[in-house]
Amino acid sequence: MTSPLGPAEIVVDLAAVRANARLLRETAGVPLIAVVKADAYGHGMVECARAAREGGAEWLATATVEEALRLREAGDEGPLLCWITAPGAPHAAAADAGIQVSAYDVAELDAMAVAFVDRAEPADIQLKVDTGLSRGGAPRSMWDEFFVRARAGELEGRWRVRGIWSHLACADEPDHPANDAQEAAFRDALDLAATHGLRPDLRHLANSAATILRPSARFDAVRCGIALYGLDPAPGEATDIGLVPAMTVRAPLAMVKMLAAGDGVSYGHRWVADRATTVGLVPVGYAEGIPRAASRPGAGDAAAHVMVAGKQRPLRGTVSMDQVMVDLGGDEPSTGSEVVLFGRPADGVPTAQDWAEACGTINYEIVTRIGGRMSRRYVDGHVAGGTA
Ligand SMILES: *Cc1c(COP(=O)(O)O)cnc(C)c1O
């Protein structure tokens, strides 16, 4: 059967990304570093990067050098930062492409010194310090040595340290004491760097949550990812600045069938109809990033819902690789009807945040993992109802 909708797809509204960038830039009052790593959290890196720039983001950031190089291949020429490197990372290629790589430790600075040996001009780099996340970045015990090496590289003409930055562990919990502690530690790191003669013009600490909730953490720039895509970086906190979700996920209803009370649905019969009802088949599964947790046994109303024929309806039965079932409660929408898995709240459809709560995860994971065999389509401006 051919569906008037075509196959399942991810619709990304670039106007929303642009508007969100503009809002974040205005809220922050300092340059915006738009974080487009991991294919822009599943929204499409190159397209979202362009929209973010159009919305006023002065900088882009990726995790890996490879992602940053791909942005350059796609024609981006603006300030660009990245921070995940492993031994053997293409530092020279990054520097040649004008990408500012963040060094984590002395060993990486030593590797950069070797990589930059043939350069005519010093490379622009940044330094990452660990202020309490205990993930990437130089820990406090190494700061002294790290800054000494960084300054020596400047004096040797290998690089210029353009930025120093760190990352918060608990920005989505504004009252968590780690926020004050990390911000104080970051100021200590900046002071120490200054005593070693480092004069970076870009000091940055805030992610999306801190950009909105913690003005003192904005420094010279803010790094926003999730909020750029219109999702709430700190659910339950006062983060509403008018962001709009950019992603809508839709699929055609592939089949509708009647069930009698007692009929079991999908693998393991983990859901058994307790009454006569109708169920619909949605042709996407965990291969598309639909978490199996979206329809746990006994989830009841807490299961993820999808919008079909004007109503939000629960997923039922085990999510399989290629498909999932939805309880239509006796309704019989025609096959090919639109199923909106999630989108923007103004459309009355479930949101990525609703899905995150149903699945016991965060909205970041829902949007970043969505994909598989679904195609992605870009629109510029949204038509209400999720049918853009
Ligand atoms: C992913 C990431 C960000 C963006 O975080 P959001 O919470 O999505 O705004 C900022 N900084 C670093 C270092 C990151 O890894």
C-alpha cells in the first residue's frame, strides 16, 4: 500500500533553529557558540550549523576534529571549536582549516608542538580545564604545568591560546553546590593562567542550562546545544525563554487491526488487551532509535504516546526492531494517516521531553538517537499540526 505521507521521516524546521539561536544570543548577551556535535543532536549538522550562524551564532563547536573538518568541507568559514581528540588526532589538518582544537593536557600540547612544527603562523588553540566534572580537561593538580607548557608554546611561536574553558556537571540543577564550586575553580584557573602570561580572549563555561539559569557563568561566550534545538535543558526549572523544538518525527499508520479482549501484542505478549480494541502499526522500531523502554510492560499511561487522528495514544507491546503498535482504543483511522511521534507542544503532540520521561532518559538522548532508516527533511517555517 502506498501512503500519502511517504515513509517515516524526521522533519527539522531550520527557522526554529535560527530563532532559538537568536533568543539564546539575546539572553546571553555575549557571543554564542552553537554546539552542533553528533549531527546536531540528530537534527543534521551542516544545515543546523548554517541556521545557527544565520541566527547570530558567532561560533560553532563540535566534539571531534572530524566533525569540524566536515563543516569546513561544507563551506563554513567562521570561528570553529572542537574538544574531543585522542592520540594521533589530525591537529595539523585542524589548524590548517582554522579549527581551534582544545588541548586537555601537557601530552597533547607536546603532540601539537610536533604537529605544528612546519607552520608559518602560530595555530589558534584553546585549553580545557577540569573544574570538577572529572571528565575531559586538565585537572587542578596539572594546571600549573599545563599553563607553563601552553605559554612556552606561545613563546616558541607554535600557537596562540585564544580560549580557556571548562564544563559544568550540574547546570541543570541550579541550586547544586557544584555550580558555585566549579565557577570559583574556573576563576582560579583563569587567574593562574594570567600569572603565567596567558591572555585568552574567549573564556567560557556555560552550557544551555547555565546560559539561561546562571548569568554569572556566561563570561565571554556560551556554548549551547540542546536549547538551540528548542528542547528544555533543565526540565522543571525556569528555563522558558520561548525556545521552540525544531524536530518533528512522523510516520504513516501502516495497518489497523481489531483485537479481542485477551489478545497479546508483540514479542513476549507483554501487553494483552484487557478489552476489545483496535491497534495500529507504526513502521519504526528500535532500529530507528525508538527506545524499547518507550513501551515497558505495565507502563500504563506512562508509556510513550503518539498523535494519531487528533488524539495522543499509548504505545503498546514490545517495541521491535522495525515496528511498534499503538492502542487506537476502537478508532479506525485510515492506513496512511499521519502518526506524529513527537514534535512541538503548540501542536498538541507529544514532545521529546514527554518521550524522555516515558523512557527514563533525557530529551538529548531521544533526539540524538532518532534516525536509522528514517529520512530527514528540512523545512523553513512550520505548518501547525506537525504536517509541515
Ligand atoms: C555537548 C556540550 C555542550 C552543550 O551542552 P548543552 O547542554 O546541550 O547545551 C557544551 N559544552 C560541552 C563541552 C559539551 O560537550
